[in-house]
Amino acid sequence: MPADRPISELFAQGRPLRSIEFFPPKDAAGVEALRQTATALRRISPDFVSVTYGAGGSTRERTAQVSAMLREDFGLTVMPHLTAVNHTREEIAAIADAHHQRGIRNIMALRGDVPKELTATTAFKDGLRFGCDVVALLKDLHPDICLGVGGYPEKHPEAPTLDADLANLRRKVEAGGSFITTQLFFDNTVYHRFVDRCRAAGITVPIVPGIMPVLSLKQIKRITGLCGASLPAQLVKRLEVAGDEPEVIETIGIDWALTQIRDLLARGAPGYHLYILNRAKSALILAAGLAA
Ligand SMILES: Cc1cc2nc3c(=O)[nH]c(=O)nc-3n(C[C@H](O)[C@H](O)[C@H](O)COP(=O)(O)OP(=O)(O)OC[C@H]3O[C@@H](n4cnc5c(N)ncnc54)[C@H](O)[C@@H]3O)c2cc1C
């Protein structure tokens, strides 16, 4: 099997890219469900898929196995995530070498969050303190691997100001990040303002909006609480009206995401990245709704 194309080359084609994020399942039943999702998604041919990594190394093997499965059994261009927290440089190098050997040429390079059982002083090893350190290490090890980095339109929760966060984002790009995928957001003005501020700060790489179709009000309140994204009052009202009707909530979530994506693409976003929690349905409906 030939090596993957770097995603930066796909962006250079100037068409919007569609990408989908998976997480590595915990058991065989989850893997089977993921296989079914990947089979269903064949119809819409995502430009690439990504596979998350459990900060601290908790999914080290599973992220690699699922990435290999999606690439080899489904012919997908796969971008495994890699978080540096709790890893030495040697461990990061071993993971990156294994991906490279399998033909993977794209990695989402992240710092990760400190796991509960560790502290900031024990979690960061060998000077791998921030995303820019991980990017620099990976770029040094494998210059032919295209690196994506995370961006936070509503500011990373630890950053004192958005300007400080943007200066740090710029560091990641200068260290070798080829594109930015954003944290999820539900209000497009947040993304458009972020892109304007990035451009003004001299960050010129593609900024891919991260979109999550809502599946439940409780779940989305928990997720936004953790990542610091805001929930528009109108979306909350709609979800409250839907009450405990999962199908109605799903319809509202997909409708909101579709409206977001249409506006983003119309205003020049370089594609969209879907956080679908390993379920095919929303991605298929969104692709159908966006078909010309
Ligand atoms: C697209 C995307 C995918 C993700 N996938 C995963 C995943 O698979 N697994 C997972 O565990 N987590 C994932 N996360 C979450 C991510 O790991 C956390 O948000 C983490 O806290 C930040 O990682 P980072 O590399 O983006 O941060 P960094 O860029 O390191 O930033 C973290 C904080 O440090 C500050 N900072 C950065 N550089 C400097 C510097 N040089 N000096 C001072 N301050 C600095 C920043 O402003 C920010 O406040 C993902 C996030 C995104 C947006």
C-alpha cells in the first residue's frame, strides 16, 4: 500500500475538505460498530478521518490499531492524534516511527490535558510542555509528516487572553503545523472572528471548523463546560422544547449543524471536520443535505 498523501496537499487543491473524527472503541463490540460506521461512510468518501488519542497514553495501542484498520481495510487517509502529556521524547518518537512505517503521513499533534492521577509537574516530560514542543519534535523526526494542530476560537481554557492564545497558536504553526482544526463551536460568528484575528496575527494556514451535531442537551452542556465553548440561547431553547425525545433532538442537532456548515462554506471555510462520536447517521444526513 503506498504512503498516504499529506493533507496539506489536499488543501492546496482549493476545494473544501470533509473530515470525520473517531475515537478508539474500548472493546470488540465497539470496534465492530466502528467498522459498520466506516462501511456506511464509504458512500460519502471523507477526504480524511482522524482517530483521537487518550491523553497520558491510555489509548496508545488502540489508536494505532484503529488507525491501521481504517487505512488498510477501508482505504481511508487517516490522521491519528498524538498527545504528548505523560510521554517521553523517546515514546513519542516510537509512536511516530510506527505510524510512519505503516505509511501514515498525517498526525494531529497535541499537548493533551493532564490526567487526574498526575500533576502539571509530573505530567510533562523531557521539555514537552506545549503543543509547539510536540510539533517541533515530530517535524524534526519526520519532516514528511503533515501536522495538524488544535485551535480554540473561544480561547483555550488555560489561556489568560485570546491574544495570548493566538500568539501560542502562531508558535505551533511556525514550528511546523500545516493546518488548524478548531475546537467545536455552535455560533459561526465565533469562528469568523477567530479566523480574522488569526490572519491579523500572521497565521495563514487553513483553519478547519470543528462541528458537532448535538445528540442531547445534557451531553452538550457537559462537553461545552469542559472545553469552554458557548451554547447559543436559541439552540438551548430548541433542545429544551424537544425534551426527552432523542429523535427530535437529533433532528435539531443536524439541522443546526447543516445551517452552520452551509454558512461556513459559503464564507470560504476550507472544509469542515465532524465530531460524530463514531455514529454514521449525522454525517450521512449532513452530506446528503450539502450535496449540490
Ligand atoms: C482538534 C482537536 C483535537 C483534539 N484531540 C484530542 C485527543 O485526541 N486527545 C486528547 O486528549 N485531547 C484532544 N484535544 C484536546 C487538547 O488536548 C486539549 O485542549 C489540551 O489542553 C491542549 O492541547 P494543545 O496542543 O491544543 O495545546 P497547546 O497549544 O499546548 O495550548 C495549551 C495551553 O497552553 C498555552 N500555551 C501554548 N504554548 C505556550 C507557550 N509556549 N508558552 C506559554 N503558554 C503556552 C495555550 O495558550 C493554551 O492555554 C483536542 C483538541 C482539539 C482542538
